[in-house]
Amino acid sequence: MSDSVPVITIDGPSGSGKGTVTGRVAERLGWWVLDSGALYRLVGYAVEQAKIGFNDQNKISEIASKLNVKFDHGVIRLGGIDVTTAIRTETAGNNASKVAAMPGVRQALLDWQRDYARLPGLVADGRDMGTTVFPDAGLKIFLTASAAERAQRRYKQLKEKGLPANLAALTAEIEERDARDRNRAVSPLVPAADAIEIDSTALTIENVVERVLQQAHAVYATPYRPLSGRQN
């Protein structure tokens, strides 16, 4: 990463809203977006499609190193095939958590993620953006929310899409994924020492976006006009 490229990292557990916040912050700033979670979902999806057991770390790391992925205006293609929807299922999320615990996979994706930092700036969403991928980022956010709130959000999303959902099962899955992410040996889910923590349990997405933009303005002197129209 070039020192001249401003980077904002937004880390946090599944369902904390970091993906939506990242997208909106980047849109307001006119910066690039890195959805690192999508990369791990892609690896997990590729492993499942190849019918490889999730205990074969060497083979999975090889898949990660040869990942043929293209992000094209909101469409994600793997080997030329649109997998945008396929990698957003609960199964894909759980598979992503499994492969993310593998050192070989994380190493294979590290340089790709760092190379994504480019002018005018980058907003990077993930679980170890501030601790491992961009440890020198000028602004690091750790976004969280209670497991119950995150499960409720996911339940609402699934219902709105007309998909079956069980709140108790979703809560259990989120808690299981949290434990796996926090306890993995490589790049565990923890706030960077200099991260600003935001609990979004009782906040709207726009509340969080405004807080991040205020911090970006303070750190990088980015233009900032609150949605109320009041200029800082």
C-alpha cells in the first residue's frame, strides 16, 4: 500500500452492518471499496463446487491462490460466472468462516487485498483489515452489535426476500461464527489497538455512516456535509 493512499478500515462480526456502512461511506467520499468478506465467501463457494473436503487445507489454499474473480459494478464473477447471489447464502457465510481460519488461504489473499488500495482512497470491510491487511491505515473502525440484534436483522432480510428463516437458528449460527472467528489462530476477529469502536445495536445505518464520515473528516480532512445540510 502506498503511504499516499488514505485507507479506512471497517472491521466487525457478521451482521454488524459493516458491508452496508462501507459501501455508503465510500459512495459519499467517492472512494474505492474492498469487500474482503466476499473473497472468503468466493473461496468457500469454490471449495464446495469442487466437492473438496474442508479439511484439505493445502488444496483449499491452492484454490485461493488461483481465484479467478472479477468485481464489476456490483456483480461478482467467479471464472466468468455470476455468483453474486450464490455467495450471500448462510451456507456460503459459514463456509467463508471455515476457510478464513486457514493460514494458507489468508496468505494467498493478502497481497490481492493490499493491491486494492488506490487513489483517491479505499474503504476496506472485513475482520482483520485494521489488524493485518492495513495495519497503518489512518482510520480504523470496529463495528459491532449484539448477537440478538444481528440475528434479528438477518431474519428480517431473509423474510423480506421471501426466504425461510428461523430466528433461534440464526442466533446460534451467528454465535458459533463469532466464536470461530475470534478464536482462530491466524488474524482473529479483534479490534485493532487504535480502532474506534462503534456499537450499532441501537443505531441506524445512517447514524453509523455519519460517525465514520466525521472521523474521516478529522483524520484525512475529507469534505464532509452532514445529511442535515449543516457544514462541518
